[in-house]
Amino acid sequence: MSVMIAENSASAIWQRTIQPKKSNLAPAIARALLGLRFSRADLDRADELAAKARAGSLTLAEDRELEDYRAVGTALEFLKSKARFSLKRPAR
């Protein structure tokens, strides 16, 4: 059962959707995606939540918020991976 959960986690779904190793983005789009970043305020908040998690003092709402930051970060990395791959290889 845990394999099904892993295969259908948000990260796995994003990876299947984005297909980061498929080089089918136009160069301008790929470069734009590489410019996407968390804001300083979001990075600071995620760091604050991670520190609270390490200390074991997250509330349930904060735990969900931290998981949202992780999910967005993972999706962003998949998009950037696809962008880098698209800039290195001809479209397929």
C-alpha cells in the first residue's frame, strides 16, 4: 500500500505531469521558468517553519503550511529541471 501512496504523492503526480526529462519547451519559456523563485518573505517563513519542525513545536496548521512550501518547491524544481533540459537538448 505504501508504494501506491508514493506513486500518487504530489511529487510523483507533478513529475508525471511536467515530465522534466522531456525537452519540449521553447527557449524563451525555459529561461522564464529558470527565473522563478520563492520570495524572500516565503523563504524566511519556510525557514521559520522548518526550525519549529526540528524543535517539534509545529501546530497542525503550520505543518500543513510547511508541506505546502515543500510541494511548491518540488514542483518548481521539476519545472526548472525541464527548463534546463530543454535548453540543452533539441525538442523531442
